[in-house]
Amino acid sequence: MLPKPRLTFFVELPADQLAEVVQPAVLETLARRGAAISMALLDLGVERAAAIRAFEAAGIAVTAWVVLDEAQGYWLNSDNADCAAARWHAVRQWSSAHGLAVATVGLDIEPPHDDTVALVRTPALAAARMLRRSRSPEQVSAAQVAYAQLVDAIRASGRTVEAYHVPLLADERRAGTVALRRSLGLVDLAVDREVWMLYRSALPAPWGAGLVSGYGPGTRAIGVGITGGGMRSLQPTFARRELDATAAIDELRRAARFCDDLYVFSLEGCVRRGALAALCAADLRGQPRQAERLSTAWVRGARFALRAGLRVADRLL
């Protein structure tokens, strides 16, 4: 009999809302399942440190999910490598000062905040604009070196490193191009674990429904969602496609066909929906209700076309 897949829940809450997820019932449910969390470090304050200590005291491992101020791009990319390094050093000092274990550090690699919002709201216009102002090959190379040094520094502190990637990077790799790294600012890192953010809620049907099956083969860790929460600037777009408990369990079951490390965005969304207990108790080796064959075919076809387009873009940039 196969072991249960490992579950990690993302937390992306401001400090004054962390009490929502640091409740005895939540801690007990997570601990009983052996689940972990990855907490976005929106600040490095006393309240957040206390919340992490509460999780750790309950036997729940906490990953330090590194993010920046919105003015710096929020997510990590080729435009803010220096800010990312500075943030890591601040995180290390803060975690040491507060006696936090934090054995794993998560690097969230996505386009700058404003670009991501534009891509979600007006994808065609935003993509065209980003192609026109692509980064130079030298900037891409320098960012790769800088982030490799950051990964080395984190590992030297005795911690493991995981990266949270948008699925487009997988197509860039297969195409052997740099077009997405130049236009979106993505960085391709060698880390201990890659988590592919295959969020059904991020795309309309049929694309979103086929993400897990279309990108799942060959992955070691998959993130599913969205059950709620996230950045306020993106919530209006994703809210109408959020997953309830049944849909989230289906997505986890699809993902469990490909890998054993499963991530859910987000813990607060599950708690607000009253879905956490159901997700933690579910048999994730079971069969999902629907195979999503048509949506998977759409995604696979789109990936083939995307890779062809990336090769053309690489020659034109």
C-alpha cells in the first residue's frame, strides 16, 4: 500500500489575521495529518514569530516563504535579486532572534507584482507589452548567478531550499529558450525541491481544469488551488473560481498520481470554508470524480503551440 502523500498548506496572511489559522482545532487537524505549512513572511514582526512558534510547538514544520514589499515586485524575479538576498539575511537574523526552527526556505519565482496583475486582467495586451521591453541576456545571466549564490547561502545555513514555479517555466525548459526569462523575469533555479503551482483557479475553463494532468508527469511536487486568500489585487479575478472541499480533494487526487509532495493554496481559504478537516482526512490515493480528459488535451495542445512560439520569440528578441 502506498504511503499517504505529504501535505503542505500555504499561508499568506498579514500579521493581524494570523489568529485565524493559529487555533487549537486547526493545529490539531494539521498535526494529526502530519501536514506542514509554508508561511509568506509579509513582515518580520513579533506576531508572526509567535504564530510560527505555535505551529512548531504543535509539531508542524514551517517553511519560510520569502516575499518582498510590493514596491520591490513582491515575488522573486530577475529584477530584484539584490532585494531577495537582503531579505533572506533579514529573515535569518529574525528567525534566530526569535528561536524559530524553520528548516526550509521557499523562493517564490514569479513575474513582478504589477506585471502579474496585468497578465491576469488583460493577458494579451500585457504579454505584448512585456515582450517589447524584454530584459537583456546579460540581466538574465546575472540574475541566474545571483540567485544561485542565494541558494548556496541558504544551504550553508543548514536549511533546504524549495522554489515555487509557474508552469510556463517547464515549457521554457523543454523549448530550450530564454524568451520567458527575458519577458517575464523568471529565474530557473537548481534547488532541493521544485513545487509547480498548477492552480486550477488561476485560469478559466478549459485551461485551468487540465493544468494538473497536463503538467503533472515528471514533477516531484505540485501545488493545487485556490481555496481562497492570496493577494488582494488578484482576489477579485480568482474568487469566482475558488475550490470548495470536494473540488480541492479532486485536484489533490489528480496530483497524487504524479508525486507524493502536495501543496494547497491556501490554509486560510480551507479554514474559512470549513474544508480543512475534510482535506486532511481524505484518501488522496482515491480516484477523482472526473478525468478532465478534454481539458488535459487542451492544455497539452496549448503547451505544444507555446513551445513553438517561444522558439520564434527567442529568435526575434
